[in-house]
Amino acid sequence: MRVLLINSNRKHDLLAAPPLGLCYVAEAAAAAGHQVKVLDLCFALKSVQSSIENAIRTFQPETIGISVRNIDNVNMLHPVTYLPEIAEMAHSIKRLTRVPLVVGGSGASLMPANVLELLAADFIVVSDGEETFVKLLASIEKGEPPEAVPGVGMMNGDGFHLTPPLLSEFRGRTPDLGRWIDTKPYEKIGGSYNIQTKRGCRQGCIYCTYNQSIEGNRLRIRPAVEVVDEVEEALHKYRPKTFEFVDSVFNDPLEHSVELMEEILRRPWKAEFTAMGVHPSNLDKGYLDLMWRAGFRSFMITPESASEHMLRSYRKGFSRDDVVMAAEAINQTAFSAWWFFMIGGPDETNETLQESLDFALDRLQKNGRAVTNVAHFFIGVRVYPGTKLWEIARNEGFFPDLVDPLQPLWYLSEKLDLDRAVGQMNRAASLCPEVYLGFDERVLVFSKIAATVFDFLGFPGPYWRYFRAANQFGLSTGIRFMYRPADMAGMLKDSLRRQGYSGHLIQGYTP
Ligand code: B12
């Protein structure tokens, strides 16, 4: 069967993410004997509409798959939603052809019934895509309803029907990104060649979806040798500047990440690595030293708070001491570390917020050291169905029972004074170039120009490490806050009001 797979994700700034999941699915479908073509719309030069039209006309697909990675950008002070553009793509496919349209991806898995309905697709694949998509293609070929295929959702007579996903072992699969897409435009803008070392997340954070419909909570580990073989093959074939491990939490389980790095060290080549989602626990001198020797020069670390109280509230599974010890160990290195803080969860107060800000002010400043820290503070916690936070938010009246979960929904602790919170965050940003605020993400629109300059000057990536220098320049010249939204607390209150909240956080506020 001819199968066209479309990457609908068009977010191409310095966080550009090659469609790894779609490539896994392409590889599985090709291995099952199908003729597969991937249409990557991320950097499409022509209009999206004409790129789709052209692919359908020339390839004549018999089934089309479309990936939905991002629903929105999870940023309350700079909100962007991606679904309207993706729905438009799906509707134009439907206008052009009657072949079955299948949706998959992490965004699709989060709220399958709603995404299926919005895109008017025939089937939706939840969680892992490889085996399910191949089985689904077989039933489409035979003209049989895929009712017994695990992980497939569809509308039938009595509404949405979903079979439980099959979260099988994660072995023997290589997505071979470079076979399916051109990885160079991603690299040019600062993106890396992504590698997954395991699936599943066993953490129990109250706001998170990774351990649910996206990957499940059972760890499915890929043998270290197999992962490093994939790196080795990609290194020889495509020579990427940096590899990025895209696991939910890179260093959990710790032993697996150690095994992986030791396996890298046994190989005769050198490569540069980075990772997103590094857990602060066990991030001591020995572990950081192993990371450095294996070729890591940067990573993202996700404590979400430096307040003991908030770490407990979020059920992060580590303590403030772990976060402090990680900072002390990182400060003795030359790594670039991008720290993420999520302000506003249950029980957050202006005092717990200040604890996190003080942590950044006291412990993440450069002070002449080789390390580069960036401390990214988001305010507002995105609420997803199926999480513990969803229950809390609904019970506290943050949105009505029958709310549309596809619109970004937010939680903010009622113990916060929002005007004061915004003031505290701005003050920290004005004192410390390491502090980067959610609304600063607006500058990502200049990524392309900045990346071209960095590339020309031969500056090493990841380019986010230059946020600190840019902030310092901005502070010394006075331009740091030139484009600050006029009333940021008002923006937060407006969002809450729009989602149906009428509690005391917005009382007395008139937009
Ligand atoms: C790593 C990661 C990042 C890295 C990416 C680095 C890189 N080089 O790729 C960084 C930190 C840069 C990042 C940034 C962002 N991220 Co992110 N990220 C992740 C994470 C942890 C893993 C993604 C991944 O690569 N998974 C591995 C692949 C193999 O899995 P997969 O894509 O799910 O694919 C499988 C299935 O979904 C399915 N499938 C996929 N496509 C298709 C298509 C078809 C047709 C079928 C049948 C099946 C199918 O099969 C695949 C194989 O089994 C996820 C959370 C998670 N655990 O999934 C969040 C996640 C995807 N990110 C998210 C978001 C929001 C973002 C940002 C928008 C944040 C921001 N403010 O900028 C940006 C967007 C970047 C971009 N350009 O798209 C959200 C998306 C949900 C939402 N609310 O919209 C997620 C789900 C996290 C969350 N909040 O819950 N991210």
C-alpha cells in the first residue's frame, strides 16, 4: 500500500524538533512492505496547502497519516495554539482525497477523542505507533474494521471507541531519521539529531501526562548497545553536530544512563550529546564527570521548583537538597544547563515563589565560573485530562466540568497574589541575566537570524546557552525589558477568565 506520512509540526525556532515518532512509524510501515513517503512540513518552502496537494497528486497515497506533536506551547504569558493550523491541513486532505486519514503523535494521544473530532480523521493511534499503525494498515487493506487493533480510536455508532494501547517492549527499532527527512534545516537552526533510549516514565508528577497516554508508566528500556549502535550508524551516515536524548527523564533509571555513557566511551569515535529532562537526583560530581567524558556539553534540567513545599506538592520525588546539591556540582563544571521552573501549582505562595527565585539568584549566577546556567521561569501550570492536577483544578473551580480540553487550561494557586508574583519575577530578571521568563520566548522568532550568525561565526551549540549573554547585554544597555507586555498579571487573569474561572484571583479585575 502507498502510505503518505505528514509531519504537521511547523514550529521552527531554536527548539526545532525533527519528527522522530513519525520516522519510527515510517520505518515500521516500510519494514512491513508498504511504500512510504514522508512529507515534512516544518520548513516547507511552498505553502502548506500546495505541498500537500503536490504530494497527494504525485504519490497517490492509499492511506495518509498525520502526526500531531504539539497542541500548544504551554506558555501562559506567550500563548500559541497549533491545532487550528493542523485542523486546516487535515480538512484540506479530506477535500483532496477520500483515502483513510490516520492521526498519531503525543498531542493526539493526550486527548484522542477531541483531536479525532477536530481533525475529522478516520482513526487515531494512541501511544506507541509502530505496531498499531502496521496492524491498522493491514485491516484497512482487508477492508475490515480495526476493532481488535490495540491503541486505535475511532467514532462508531455510539461515539468514540478506543482499544487500550499495546505498550510493548522497546527493542530492535531504529527510526533512521536521515532516511525519511532532511535533517540539515533542523541542524542549521540549532536542532539536534534525536535519539530515544527508553519509553515510559515511572515518575508520578501531578501535572504530567508522560506516564499516561503518551508513554505509560512502565519503563521499557532499550539495551545500551542497541542505542549506541544507532548513534554510531547515524554519526557515520549523517554527521550531525549534536545528538539529543529525548527520553522523558534521561537519568532515570540512573544505571541505564550510566551503562549508555560507558558504552559510548568504549566506542572509537567522539560525538557531542545533549539531553532534555535531566532529573536533579544523583547529579553529583562523578555522574557529571561521566557525562562530560561521554561527550555531553549541555542539558536541560527540570526541578520545576526550589521550594521543598512545592516539590512535595508537585510530587517530584526529590528534595530541595537534591536540587541544591545538583546546582553545586554543576557549578564546578563547564556545562551549559537550562533549568526549568514551573510557578503556580497547588499551594504556591509568593514566599515559595521567592524561594525558587532566590535559588536562581544565589546559586545559578556565573560569578566568573566556566558554567553557564539559564533559569527559565514559567508561571501557570497547564492542566491535562487524566492527571491529578485536573481533578484539583476542576474541584477548585478553574474550569467547568464540560470544558473543551483542547483549549489551553491553566491552574494558578489561589494563595498567590498575581501582581506581586509578576513583580517578583521581573525583579529577579532585572538582577540576574540567568533568569529568563516565559514571555521572553517571544524572542524565539529571531532564532533563524541568530542561528545564521552563530553558524557563520562558528559558535558552538546549543544556541540557548547564549540567552544569558543576550540578557546581560540587554540589561547593560537597558533594552532587556523594552518589549515587556504592559500588564502581565492582567494577561494571566484574562486567561483564567476565558477558561471559565471566576474565583478570587480575578475578582476586582476588569480587562
Ligand atoms: C524531548 C521533548 C522536547 C525536546 C525536543 C528535542 C528534539 N530534538 O526533538 C524539546 C525540549 C526541544 C521540546 C520542545 C517543545 N516541546 Co516537547 N517534548 C519532548 C518529549 C519529552 C519527548 C518527545 C519525543 O521526541 N518523543 C519520542 C518519540 C519517538 O515519540 P512520539 O513523538 O510520541 O512518537 C510516537 C507516537 O506518538 C506515535 N506517533 C507519532 N507520530 C505519529 C504519526 C502517526 C500517523 C501515527 C500513526 C503515530 C505516530 O508513534 C511514535 C513511535 O511510537 C515530549 C513528552 C513525551 N514524553 O512524549 C514533550 C512534548 C511533546 N513537548 C511538548 C511541548 C508543548 C513542547 C514545546 C511546544 C514547548 C515550548 N514552549 O516551546 C516545544 C516544541 C518544540 C517543537 N519544535 O516542536 C508537549 C506537547 C503537548 C502540548 N501541550 O502541546 C509534550 C507532550 C510534553 C507535555 N507538555 O506534555 N520538547
